[in-house]
Amino acid sequence: MKVQTKSAGILDNFSDTSVLDEKESWPVLRFFDFLDLKLGNRLTDAIFCHHQLREDMCILLNGRNIRILPDGLNTQLKDGDSIFICIVISGG
């Protein structure tokens, strides 16, 4: 299974194309555990707090916000999926 990860802003150095040797699909959260092994825990330290997605973080799975998907971070990945990670900035 091949999954592309892109990021923007201060998280830009986490862009990656990962090929998983597994034939079974993985939930998004398990995929982040896999990336931690490759990147040394820096990614999850940046986007999670107490095992919850930080409020200022946005994860898009194939262009859809992970927070609005029925299974959220437990959504199963498929071959060719794309994950985009960025910080949400708001103000007026």
C-alpha cells in the first residue's frame, strides 16, 4: 500500500511517500505510528497532545477533514490515499 503525506508551514519537513509492506489497510492513527518510527516521534509530538489531535491541527485525507469523517482517525487507509497536515491559523 502506498500513501502520500504532504505538509505545509512549519510541518513541511514531514512530507513523505510511504510504501507499507502490509496488504491489509491501516487506520490513519496507526499510519502515524508508522511515520513516527521513520521520523523519530517528531510528527506525533507536533500534532497530538495527550493522544488527541491538537485543535490547531488539520489533517485532510484525500481532501476531506479527518474530523468530519465518520471514523475520524480510525478511518481505514487505501492504496493511493493522500494525507495533508497543516496548522489552522485564524484571526481577523
